[in-house]
Amino acid sequence: MKNTPLCIYDSDKLYLERLSRYLMGKSGSPFIIKTYCGDDMEFIKNIKEGFLVISSSLLREEINHLKSDRVLILAEGEISKTYEQFRRIDKYQPAARLYEILLQSCFEREDVVTETGDRQPAALICVYSPVGRIGKSKFAANYCIEKGKNKKILLMNFEEFSKEEDEREGLSELLYFYKSGRKNIAFELERLVCHEHSYDRVLPASCVMDLIDMDTEEVSAFISDIQNCGLYDEIVIDINSMMWGPKLLSICDKIYVPYIERICEANRISQFEKMLALFPEYKIKEKIVKVKMILQEKAGG
């Protein structure tokens, strides 16, 4: 639920329209957007909570009565030292960067929360196979593409060593945020996700130790927070090892196991099933859906 007023004050109507449209389009945003244009600054008297984003060309003495952590100045040039207590950024920063700064201010204050109401937790889908290089990750992506046509889907790659070479932030940063004990993981998640086709995804961890350092209870709690953040209908996790044991599989609603019809690979699937049978209390067997894969010359995952 959006519960934090965000007042944007600028004389450029086109800029106001574009920025407000972008901010209002962020599904996990906590902000109630209000825009102002003109010389009348009476509205400032009513700003007790939330934030004011104001163009530096419109600065007036009145804003000095506001708390410094509630004002962000959109700098268009030199700014008087009278307003040096307020945070400022280049007015023509990308809207995504401005949104990131506003969210960070929420994190620092920790007085803004997103309520998801009666929305059910996202379903948790796992894609795992004891057989390597048969297209497991491609299956996970295709599943998300198909489901994303009618639902909000998030794909999270928990592979220790990914073939992707991408310097953008991803799972490592999200885990760091979670471990720091800060709230509002929905805001951080929305900042980090990449939009792919009809679904969102979090890039793999940039350091394998970020995953190895997490025990089963921590990983389960981390995933549960994301399930309950209210942004998605389904969370798909792509894993390539039993590093966290069958207990992680036990919290999943469904487990897709890609396989191929070869004797050695069939033996691996059989061994995997025998291992799961040792933990009947987790009731994993009935959640498994085997997916026969047709190998091509080059397969990933």
C-alpha cells in the first residue's frame, strides 16, 4: 500500500508529467505522488511526513522549516549555502536513479512500510536436476516467459557459478541487504530486478561465498520474505546443487526436474529420488514434476 506522500515541485510541466508518470508506475513504490507547478508554495506548510522534491530554481526560505532528511533538491546549477543541509542531485539524473535515492531515504528512516493487505504469498517453484548441462536454466526461463503472460513472475538464479558475465547488481546485493537487517525488501528488490520478456529476474550472485555463507534456515527465511513482499504471483528459483539439502525443496510448492533418457542420467535421477525418500517428513516426492528434455547441440544449465 502506498502510504508516504511525495511532493514534486517544478516549473517544467513536461518534466513533472514524465517523472510523476514513472514514479507512479513502480508497483512496489510506497509513494503517493503529488505535483505542484507555479509560484504558490502554500502546500509546503502541509508537508509533515513524506518527502519534497524541489527544483533548485524554486528554492525559498520556507523549505528551511522542513527536516533535512525530507527534502531532495533537483540541482540545475549553483545552489546557495542557505540550503546546504539538504541533499541534492543533478535534476537530469535518470528517473531510476532518483527513485533509488528516495527509496534509500526510506531505508535510512525505517518508518515507511509496504502493507500487502490480504494478498497471498507468492507460489514458490523450484527447477533442479542432478543431471547437468541438459538445459535446466533454459527450461526455467521458458517457464517464466510462458507464466509471465498472465502472472507476475520473478526468476532467481541460485547457481554458485553462473555463465553470465554481467556487472550489474543482483543476488549478492539483495542478500547483503537482507543480512543487514533492513526492512522493505520489496523496494530493494524492485531496484535490482532486470526485466526480461514477460518476467523479472535477479542476476546470479557475483561471489559464490555469498551463497555458501547462507545456511538452510537463512536461505528459507530470505526466500519467504520475497514471497511475502507482495510484488509477485510466483517466485521461480533455479538451483544446481543440494547445498541447502532437501529442506529447501520442502518449502517449494512444485519442483520441476528436467531429465534425459540415458542410462547414466537415469541412474542419477534414481539416486536423487532415493535420497529424498530418506526424508519422508518433507513430503517432497508428490511435488516433483519430471520434464523430459530434448538435447540440441548446445544446451545450457
